[in-house]
Amino acid sequence: MDAFIIIIYFFFLIIWVLYTLSLVHLSIHVEKERRLQKNNNGKEVSIEQFKSNNPRLPVVTVQVPLYNELYVAERVIDCIIQFDYPSEKLEIQILDDSTDETYDIVASRVKYWQAEGVDIKQIHRTNRTGYKAGALAEATPKARGEFIALFDADFLPDKDFLLKTLPYFDDPEIGAVQARWGHLNGNYSLLTKLQTLSIDAFFLVEQFGRSLAGYWLRFNGSGGLWRASCIEDAGGWSGDTLSEDLDLAFRAQLKGWKFRYANHIECKGELPVTMDGVKKQYYRWSKGKTEVVKKLSLQVLKAKIPLMTKIHAFADLWNIWANIAILAIAILSLPFAHITANNPVFDGVWRYTSIGLIYTVLLIYMMLKVYYFRSNSIMSSIRSVILDFPAFAFLFTGITLHQNVAIFDGYRGKKTAFERTPKYDIQKDAGAWTGKSYTPAKLPLITYIELLMAGYFAYGVYLDFVTGLYGFLPWHIFLSFGASYTFWLTVKQNSIKNKGKKEVSPQLVKA
């Protein structure tokens, strides 16, 4: 039994290391680009944007899928209306599946802008068949645009977004262009600040690295522009996964279409401000990717594409196994420590686990990359990483359990609704979520399992001191604090919501 646990532990550790190496490879591409740009010889060239009076401008349809978005529906409509683009060549579709007052808000705003001469329509469905993908699949054939711009309800694109992204399509092989996500409320709280680090690291290293190397890219569901013929050629939007964006992007690239990631074009969105909202978002992302893995892995395996492109396509799809690996390694680390401390046969084996530190080094590099991108100061970036690394590690080790539940549900084919991430019109430091709709009514069972996990890993800290295997100590501390943080913040925010807005401490609201 001892040997079996050791073997399983290292099996998952190898999976974790292999995933890390794929990110290291992408990081190398990013670093090469940085050096080339210093010599004005980089691959990522900012294409000159079109002028709004350019007679070559095509007809564009802007789609905004939404469902019960009381607080941001009017905001996004009024933002889209302001696009710097010829009105006769711009169509706006508000894909509204709402069942609450959002429908009336959208109807009123659409009617107002129609009276102002804007080509805007509210396309309302009485059911949510296929969820977001279903709404897109129903509306896209009705669109008159040669290109389709897609924005979730919580995003606010700049006025010149279309003029910046359209030039990429001068290449007839380009099927879609993805912009980098920015953040409307990144400094609202510690929770939103930590989310910006994760999202920015993904775009600045993963998306950027894949784009520079010519590998397959994801479409991230919002802040992008599609060629309508690419959507049709790839088979259109499908609601059989919760990651309709990744699904369509990979199907399009299987058909030979190319995608571009525009690192210099930013499209800002609102981050979830509650732990419940973060968990819902990561559940949907993790379960949806699992469903895409089941659906497309064999097709990717058979695809006649360059070997490195295929390897990174699989690394992108199968990185859900990295989440499985980190939870398995965490749980097994306690019996592993006990075995290696008390069984002479395995004495010293624990030293080989230090290979996992390669991810810690990579994570620090990615955080430095994010902060340097923001400040262009290496000393400032180092200080920020030192201050923020512990909290970042706490959060993303804390939600690992939630992600694994989603992956398990995806693999076993459990059907779940597309749960939107609640948004509350919070920008910068302004706004509050308390006293508003869409907050959870009760705590799910998994919240209490997080508390058990916190206690389990706290025992691991004790075990590290007893056995003298201090190499596991930082790992167990992060895991214990991470599970404790996600449990505490979930319970505290739920308590705040139930007590009512007047009794709320600002420090706890923005924890």
C-alpha cells in the first residue's frame, strides 16, 4: 500500500511538471519577443487602425448576450452605441434571455436608441435552450454583418475597438481576433486584485506566447471579433458544452482558420466581487473545458497540424488535469510524509518532490511579467510580487476543490445550467453588491468541505514538524490558509448579505 501511494503521488507530480514545462515553453516565446521589441524587430506589430470614414469598412454586427443583468444591461447598451463606426454599417443585437426586470430595462433602452436612428434589436427568447450558445446560434443567422463582435454584458469596449481589430482581417485566413481583457474594478478589493493577476498572467503569457509561436488560441467568450463565414464554416455555436467559446474556436482551427491575439487592444470587464461569484465562474470554466476535452480531443489528436501546435493544443485542453493533480498531490502529501518518515525503504524519497518547485518559480515569473507590464519598473514589480504572492497562492489553492468538483461533473456527464457570474455595476472603488439581487440564498455543502480541508492541511503542518520534513511545510501552510480563506470569505459574505446592507462593515464587504 505504501508503494502504491508513492507511485500515485509521483504520477500526479509528473503531470503537474509536464503542464508547467508547457508554460515555460510559452514563456520563452514571450521573452524572445520582449528582446526583439527592444531592437524594434518584434513579431507583435500593432496594425494601424482604420479610420471611421474609410469606405472599405464592412458591415459589423455587435452581439451582447445577457441573462438577468439588472445592473449592467443599460450600461453595456449605452457603451456599444458609442462605437466610432458608420451607423449604416453597424447592427446591434441584444440577445436577451432574461426572466426578470432586465427584459424591461433592455426593451426601454432599445426603443430609445431605435428612435435615435440606431440599428439595434432586442432578440428575446422565452426559454434558455443552449444558454448563451443557444442565443448566439439563433441570432447569428439573422445578423447582416460580415463580421460579428461579441461582448458579455459586463464588458465596456473602447469606442475604437472595431477600428482596431478589423485590420487583422485583411488576411483572409484570419477567422477571429481576441483582445486582451482589462478590468473595470481590479482594485475594488483584495479578491478582485488577485483575480486580475490570474487573468493578466493568462493573457500576457499563455495567449501571447501561443500567438507569437503560431499555436492554436482560445476565444475567451468576450472582447473579440469573428468573421461570420468562419462561424458558419466551423458549424456554428453549439450548446452541448458550457465553454461554447473554446468549443467553436477549436472547431474553427480544426477547419484551418487562424486566430490572432491582439495584446495591445484592451477590453475591460467587471470582475466578480464575491467569493460565490468567483466559484461559479471557475466552476463553469472548468466543467465547460472538461466537456470540450471529451468532445474534441480525438479530433485534435487526428488533426494534420505541426507537432508543437498539437502538443500545445493538448496542453491547453488538458490543463484541467493540472487542477486534478494539484488536489491529488495535496491530499496525498500527508500520507506521503508519514510513509517516507516511518518506512526505511522510502527514506529520502520526499527530496525528489522538490521538482514541483519549478511551478513556484514559473508563477513568480508570471506575476513579475504582469506587474512589469503595468508599471514598467522592475523594482516596483519585485516589491508587488513579494507582497501579493502569499495571498494569490491562498486564493488559488483554496478554490482547487471547487474546480475539481466541476471537472468530475463534466467527466461524468452531469447536466448543469449555465450559471452566469453575478455583476453589480462596480467600477474602480465605487459601488456595492450588498442589498442587491443575485446573491446566493444559502451555503452549498462544498463550503463546509472546504473547512474540513483547512483542518486536514493544518494537521499536515503539525505532521511536518513531527516528522521533520520541513520541505512540505510551506505547501501545507498555503493549502490550509487557502481553504480557510475561501471558507471564511464565503461564509462572511453570505452573512453580510443576510444581515442587510445597513449593518455591513466596508472592510468585510471588500475583503
